[in-house]
Amino acid sequence: MQANYSPKDIESAAQQQWDSQQAFLAQENSEKPKYYCLSMFPYPSGKLHMGHVRNYTIGDVLSRYHRMQGYNVLQPMGWDAFGLPAENAAMANNVPPAAWTYSNIEYMKQQLKSLGLGVDWSREVTTCKPDYYRWEQWLFNRLFKKGVIYKKTSTVNWDPVDNTVLANEQVIDGRGWRSGAQVEKREIPMYFFRITQYADELLQDLDTLPGWPEQVKTMQANWIGKSYGVRFAFPYELDGKQDKLWVYTTRADTIMGVTFVAVAAEHPLATYAAQKNPALAAFVEECKHGGVAEADIATMEKKGMPTDISVTHPLTGEQVPVWVGNYVLMSYGEGAVMAVPAHDERDFGFAKKYGLPIKQVIERSTAAPSTDDASIEERVFDPTKWKIWYEWKSNTIVRTVNSGKYDGLYFDQAVDAIAADLAAKGLGEKKTQFRLRDWGISRQRYWGCPIPIIHCPTCGDVPVPDEQLPVKLPENVVPDGAGSPLAKMPEFYECTCPQCGGKARRETDTMDTFVESSWYYARYASPQCDTGMVDKAAAQKWLPVDQYIGGIEHAILHLLYARFFHKLMRDEGLVTGNEPFKNLLTQGMVVAPTFYRDLPAGKKLWINPAEVEVEIDAKARPIGAKLIADGKPVVIGGTEKMSKSKNNGVDPQAIIDAYGADTARLFMMFAAPPDQQLEWSDAGVEGSYRFLRRVWNLSAELANHDLKKAISGKLAESDQALRREIYLALKQANFDFSRFQFNTVVSATMKILNSLEKAKASADHAVLGEGLSILLRLLSPITPHIAQTLWKELGYGDDILATTWPEVDESALEQDEIELMIQVNGKLRGSLRVAKDADKAAIEQLALAHEVVQKQLAGAPAKKVIVVPGRLVNIVA
RNA sequence: GCCGGGAUGGCGGAAUCGGUAGACGCGCUGGACUCAAAAUCCAGUGUUCGAAAGGAUGUGGGGGUUCGAGUCCCCCUCCCGGCACCA
């Protein structure tokens, strides 16, 4: 074999071997259990970034590991190919989004292949191709006819200069990113998926997903936000007409404390009041400025203005003033909220600011309810959610006060009594409500899947008949940033009505790109199927996805939409089962240090870490940094997610070219556990490369010996010790593989190599050979090229993927004596060697007799002795 | 603002059920090899007092439970992800 480790040679050779064997084609007819391992598909932005490398390495490690465990593995790959960046690139370079996207795919596919991923490329899916989105349009029509998709108006960011709708990302400090114009809210008609119809199921089925991280399930549950409350009305009279102002509250026990009502700027009452009040009209106008992103609305200054309208409190009959508040959103709930300044932080701030009355109606209960009270749980408030006058404690129990006939009631009693009275008056009822809103999917953009609807002046919105699908998106178009180009293309939108044959107009909006990524996992089961969205038998075979891997940033939207789509497809009879992803692994971000120099006007020049040299003191603490090119200092910024804007990205291709894919993969797996943030380190990459070189060198040294010889006879003590070290590490590695903690798997392989190197001159070759075979198999999912090459070179076999996973030889782990730690008062004072089966009394006696203990006790008797078998003895002096 | 997560040596991280804090790697220091350097190998490396033996101290901050807390409970600070049109 070659004396030196040469990743370029061995990696291309191994990849050619896998290609020629078609090693990673998933088997449609196999006795083995299936394992569908899916990584979130990439958006073809140009070239791979480190986040991709991390994601796909994790997926490949799991795929190869399961393959060696005897599974029939499906690991597919594809392209989430519609999206906004293609339109931006098109405008910048005057290239159609399609051409840009396809050339990116071609390049990135080569990059993925050079990583040595065990992907079944025969199942590649590209969402911008008609053979894919055709089925999305087909499903759209079925759901439209069913009423699961409907049309209503919704609020968007409007750029009044470019005359275009802006994505939230394109709104910077309330202004359009290209025009710089102040953004306005605008109501436009859109198509919606009725996801709220599935809210309860989406919530409840989270309990059927033990393989999902708790934090993701919690986030989804909170996002869906089921609440139990009361919907009730404030009656009022306007121009002699009786009407009701409806609101919803989860704190009906505080209704007696309402001192005003706030409505959204777009609320009919606000519109009415503004007609006669120019100041209010100006305020309503002002509320329309700014974007629609919730984070902006929630953090902006709370402002309001009174109307001259007042409504009647449904229980007290008192008059309550109506205010317009910029923080009340028309699209949430009723577009109006009751305000209880005494018991709500936001209302409190608002009341203080505008001098509105504050009326306390609950207080902390002084007498705790008896413990046998069955409903005590419901009366215990979560202090993080309910704040009482800002002075609250954990598990505060509150009772109503100052509330007339409702005085002295606990939360649930007060809600019951108040809801009953409201119901009796026809002014309210108990109601569960969801925070989740219906999913608006219309986008006024070009590079997306066309919505298959035809607008007919006589027949209304008519779905495009199935036989006319797909509605193809013209591909040779360059958008100009001023609205959708499709709306300017008569050859696209001019059509005839499928129902009456009259002149009609085709819908020019496209779908949210989240729609494509909501069902691609199902398409992989039968990617070429041209008779349906999925082939039912194939879907039955491969679904659900056994392991899904992707960034934590997708914890809510993408994962919720995909779960929703699975249920939609189930209800269409396309798939079985209720959930698409059995197990979920959410991967952390790849981050790197940042460096910059200050420029005039508060701007910064970001400098790539590769061009910077960090200076350290004698204890290796960083004390400064300078640009290598000019030797002058640069400022050390924070450690942040790799990005173009901070110029702290490292190109994976450069790493693969310099060290090989195995080194890149090894570093990715070793530097952090998969769900944690990973900090890039050039020195860490060097270390990974060094380790692989040591593996190669040791293999080369031992290559001439018979490493496959069976272990026989009584082993020398040193050989027994070596086997024990190896099997301890294997045991650890197996456990860590099972819990996806790959960094400690790598650490275990390093321990094995260290042990083998130390013992190589004196150890039995059979023991060394056994250890090396374990090492290579443990490494093969992570660094497949070197593992495969050495496996063959050392004569273990032709194909490491076809071997069995190493098992722990428990007999190699046994020892006669074990070491126990001795603590005095919980502090480590010494250690003790005892027989492995020594009983507690014997251990206690030995420990008490130990000189360290004698010294600590200084003649006094021990108060207490705690023996933890196999671990320690703690003596309480 | 709301929801979720995180904080351990100079750095990345380990510690599986409340039981030896710092595995493994990087970096650094010293040594071997070399004309020299690189590479490689060997040794050391939380902080602090000490010549050493040994002691004290130490897991973002404050409090608590326990024989014993990085781990459990309460409060706080800072950082990161998401917030419905980035993907």
C-alpha cells in the first residue's frame, strides 16, 4: 500500500467504486427493514456553504451507520429551487432565474458528490420543474374544490415607489430595501390554506412523536397556541343603530376591571370615528405605515388615540371608552381587545401613558385552598404568564376582589360565573381559540409555482382542469423589481374560461415556496411517477421518514407546514399514517469569528478570518489581531453565523481541495454535537487531518502482519489491558452513535488509535488487528473513503459497507479490582482499591481505616458513611 | 415584546441516573530528532499558595435543597434561533 496518506487519490477511487457498484440505490425489493434518512434539501444559492456540509454529513453518517446495521437505506437529495434569491440574482446579472438556478444546481451537485455522500441520485427532485409542481397544482385544485383553500384579503408590505409587495426581509427599518421608501400596509386578496381546521390535530399529534426534540414540540404547541377563554361583546349604539363590539379574553376573571377597549386602526369603529376627527384620521393613517412583521409590531412604541365612541360594559353597564391602538391587529382575533390595566403589563403601560383609570379586581389569595381541592391545579397561575400588579410569586393563587357579586372567587369559579351571566344576556360564551392563523400562500412574484386558477367574469374563480396541468411558468423571463412580470405578459394571463369558454384571465400570483418543501419527502418515494402526486405503494413502503435532519431555524414553519401537508395528503388518500417524520434531529449553526475595521459614517469593513492573524500572549490568550496584508490592527468582532454580510464564511470547497472530504467530515462531526452551534477552526481542521494521517501511518506500519489472525490462548496482561481499552471505547462509541453524539464517537476512535500506537511494538498482532478492524468500522460512517481504502488494503475484505458492526466483548471489560474514591464531607480526599465484589460493610471498614480518613476525622467518630457501589465512599465527619 | 435554547480552562467541547469536573482535540511551554526549519515523537498544561508533599479555589451571577450539585428548585444577566412574504 501507499506509504503516505493521499486523500485526493483514495477519495476519487472510493467514489468511483461506489458509483460503478451503484452502491447507494435504495432497494425496492429487499428483505431488510427500510430506513428513510432525509436531510432538508438545499436551496441552490450558488455553492455549498458549511451549513450544508454539516447537515449532509450528519445525514450520511446516520445512513451509512444504519446500512452497516442491516437496513435498506434510502437517502435521497433534491433542490428547493423556487425562491426570492433567484429573482434578485436575475436583476443583478440580467440572467433569467431559471438559467441561474439550473447552473447552480449543476455546480452544487458536483460539490455534494465530492463529499462522498451515499445518496441515491436516481431519485433527484427539482421543485422548479413542471413534472414536480404539476402535482402541487393538481392538489391545489382538489383542495380548492373541497374548501380547504379559500380566498380572502390579507395585509402585506407595500412599497409605494416600486409599486410592489415586499417580503419582510426586504423591509429594513420600515423602508423598502431598493427604493428606500417608507413601507405601507396594504390589503390584497390572497389564497389561504385552512390550516386552522387541522389545529387541534396538529397539536395533539405532537404527543405521538417521541422521536422529536421536546423543544421543537414545545415551540410548535406554543405557535398553535390553543387557549381557553371567553368571547364576549360590548353593546353600543351608533347613529341610532344597535351593534356589538366583540373581543376575546383568556382572563375572564378580570372583565370587571376593564377600563377601556382598544381597536385596530382598520377596525370599522376606528374608520367611523376618523370620519369626523381629522387628528384621529391622521393617527389611523400613521398606523398604516411600517411593515407587517410581528416582531416589529410587538417591539414598537405603544401608541393610541381616543375615539369619541364609548361602549357598554356587558356586566356593570358602565360606559367604556374606545381607543385606537397601533398594537392591535385587525387580522388577529376580533381586531379589538379589552384592556385591564391593573393586571396586564401592556395595558398598564398604556393606561399610565394616557392617564386612563386602573381598577384592581384580583388579589393574591391569602388563604391557600385545602389540598384536597381537585381544581387546585387550575387555580395556580404560571407566573411567567400572569402578572399581578408586577408583584407576583411562583404559584400565586388569585381571587377576585372589588368585583361586586363575583367577589372572592378563584380563577375557574370566576370564569364560570362570568361566562354564565354573559351567556344569559346573549353577550358571550366560553370559547377555545388558536393563535395559529390560516396560511396565506399567494405571492406576487415570478419565480414560483403558478396558482392554477382562472378568473372568469361570469363563473368567478375556476380551477384549471387537471388535463390542462401543469400551468407552466415561462422560464426565459428577467424580473425588474416592480411587481410580477407574469402580470405584464398577456401570453401568460390571457385565456378562456374552462367552464363557459368566455374570455378570462389567468391568476398571475405564484405559491409560497414553503408549499414545495411541504411534500418533497413524499415525492422521493416515487420521484418519476407521472400518474399521480405519489405512487401509493411506494409511499406506503418508504413513509414515514425515519430520520429527518435540518436546521433548528425550521422548527416551526417548515416542519408545521410539512406535518399539515401530510394530513392533507392522507385525507386525499395519497399516503397513510398521520405524521411525515418519525424522528427529527435539529442541527445547530456553523459560526466563525468576525474581524472588521471602522469606516466613516459608522460603517464597518468586514475582513475574512483567513486574511487575519490573531496575536496571543504567553498564555495563549488573544490580545489583538492584524491584517496579514498590511500588518495593521483590525478589531476582533463576535463569533457569528457564517454569512456574506459579515465576510466570515469559509468555502467548503477550499477545505475539500486542501484536505479531502474525510477531513472536512471528521472535523464537522468532532467539533461539536450535531444539535449545538459549531465553531469553525482552521487549527481544528488541521488536527482532524493529522488524526487521519496517523490512522493511515499505523495501518501502513502493520500492513505486513497477519491482522486477521484469531485471538487464541491466554493473553499477556498488557494485551488484556489493551483489549479492555479498545472495548471500553467501542462501548462508548456505540452508545454515542445511538444518541447521535458523534463528537464523542470520534473521541473514542482517537482513544483507540492512541492505545494501538502505544502498544504496537509489543502487542500480539491478533489483538492489534482486532483493534484496527474496530477502529476502521467505527470510522467508516464518518470518514468513509479512508475506512474503505484501508479495509481493503489491510485485507479485511473488499467492501467495508458490507461488513457487520463490531460488538462489545463484555469479557474483555472485566476486572478483578476496582478503584473507589474516598470523600470526606463531600470532598475528594483519596482513593481505595477493592475487590470488584466487595460488600458495603467491607468497603466502609477499609475506608474508615484509610490514613487520609483517619487524619481528617482526627480521632472523632464518623457521623455517617455513604457507600455508592462501584463509585465512591463519602464519610460525614 | 412573545416563544424556544444556551453559558464549563487560552479555545472547541466531555462528564449517560445527583457521585473522581475538564475525557478527546486544538493552542501553548519544555525536550528529542535536524546544520536549520517543517513534519514527527516524548513530557507538561484550570486558577492560586507552596521548593515539594500538600492545601485552597473553580462549571455566567445571586440564593436554596442534599452526605454530595456543572447536573435539581427559585431569581437575575448576557448570547443565539424563530415570530407567519429569507429559505
